[in-house]
Amino acid sequence: MIETVFLTGATAGIGEEIAIEIAKHYNIVLSGRNIQKLEALKEKCSTNNNVFILPLDLSDFENLEEKIITFLSHNQLTIEKFVHCAGFMKMVPLKLVSQDLMLETFKTNVFSASIIIKLLNSKKNNNSSLNSVVLISSNISNRGAKAMSTYGSSKSALDGLMRSLAVELAPKVRLNSILPGAVLTKMTKAIFENEEVSQRMAAYYPLGIGTSNDIADAVLFLLSDQSRWVTGQQITVDGGRSINITG
Ligand SMILES: NC(=O)c1ccc[n+]([C@@H]2O[C@H](COP(=O)([O-])OP(=O)(O)OC[C@H]3O[C@@H](n4cnc5c(N)ncnc54)[C@H](OP(=O)(O)O)[C@@H]3O)[C@@H](O)[C@H]2O)c1
């Protein structure tokens, strides 16, 4: 039986590459906010496996669970694997951090993942079929940077969620997170457009700046049985950036 992967944040950057790679090996549910982008991505997934699309705004808490439950029951689908790639990042210095920003960031990056994992692990809604979860965190999760307190703390919370659930849901469900370094996408475009910052960053990366494909390869490993004895781990995929202390 071919298993089915539910992927959030499929409509851009890293998520799009993850979608294309996953669709080669599994059935996939592509989720994002924009239905046109989801339909275009479905066309791009060259595969004989099933590709479903599910438009969702992850910050719309009131309706999130109901929409997923209706989708699963309408398609008579069960989900075995979940990849949470959706992420919201706004660089804001502390004096400008608002409650709205904190809520939108945590709803999108953390709380939605918790709700979806709960739903997919349930007998009633998904026949307890969930067996593997990969959360796309960030290398800021264990570190710090200016204007990143909201985004950074959301990724730390995401990794905390991952560790506790890895213990609570074992041995049935494995959960791990990937901590990417800098990858050029819509999210990081503004950073890379600054020539000086871009050159400085490139110099910090022993293996150079990464691509979305580097992250997709790590996701496939964590979803597969090749990682059957790996759970509760933060896997850093950053070209060696985090271990480089060259002055
Ligand atoms: N790029 C990097 O260097 C880097 C480094 C470390 C970690 N990451 C993490 O990697 C993941 C992907 O990043 P990226 O660079 O590919 O980002 P991106 O190009 O900005 O894409 C973000 C994705 O999240 C979705 N999203 C945002 N808010 C949402 C919401 N409220 N509801 C549903 N979907 C929502 C976006 O959907 P729409 O198309 O609807 O906007 C899009 O698919 C994120 O979790 C990010 O934090 C990225």
C-alpha cells in the first residue's frame, strides 16, 4: 500500500520542492492558502501516485479541524505521514512586536502543527494511521538573532512540541524536526538582495548557501524506514554554518 503524506506550506520555496520529491514516492495532500498555486503545483508533480489539494489558512483556528475532517471523510482518506513546512517570519525589533504578530506567528508555525498532529493521531478521524511527522523548524531554534525574538521563539516551541510528542506517541509515531540554514526563497529574498549581507553569509557557510532540494532530501530520509530508529531529534541541515566559529 502506498502511504499518504499531508504537507503544509506546499505553495512556496522549500515546500514546493519537498512536494515534488515526496510525490515521487507517496500519495500526497498539498496544502497552502492559495488554490491557484496548489493547482499549478499539482500539475508540476509528475507522478502516478495520487495528488490531492487542500486550501487552508493555518491561522484560521476556528475552522481548521473541521476543514481537515471534512476533507478526509469526503475523500475517504487516511494519512500516515505529516510534514509541517508552513512558516510565517517577520523580522521585528522587540519594541515593535505586537500581540497580533505573536499570535499570527505562533498559530501558523506551532499551534496548527499541534492541532493537525492531534487530529491525524486520532482513531475517530484518521483511524490512528499516523506513523511519522517531520516539522520544518529553523537553525535559529537553538540560537539568537536581532529582530527574531517572535519567529525564533516560535521555532523553539515547535521543537519542544516535537520532543514531548516523540516520547508521548512512541513507539507508533516518530517525530523529528529539520533545522535549515539559509536557503534562497521568497521568505529570505529581502535578506539575500542586500549584496553585502549576502556575501557575508556565504562566507559563513562551509558548504555554501543551501537549496530547497537539500531540505527535501532530509525530509525523505526522516519519512522513510531508513530512519526507523530516529525520533525526537533536531536534524540541522545548514552546510556547516552552526559549527563554524571562524572569527
Ligand atoms: N528559507 C530559509 O532560509 C529558511 C531557513 C530556515 C527555516 N525555514 C523554514 O522553512 C519553511 C519554508 O520556508 P520558505 O523559505 O519556503 O518560506 P516561504 O517561501 O515564505 O513559504 C512559506 C510557506 O508557508 C505558507 N504559509 C504561510 N502562512 C500560512 C498560513 N497562515 N496558512 C497556511 N500556509 C501559510 C505559505 O503559503 P502562501 O503561499 O499562501 O503564502 C508558503 O507555502 C518555513 O517553516 C520556514 O520557517 C526557511
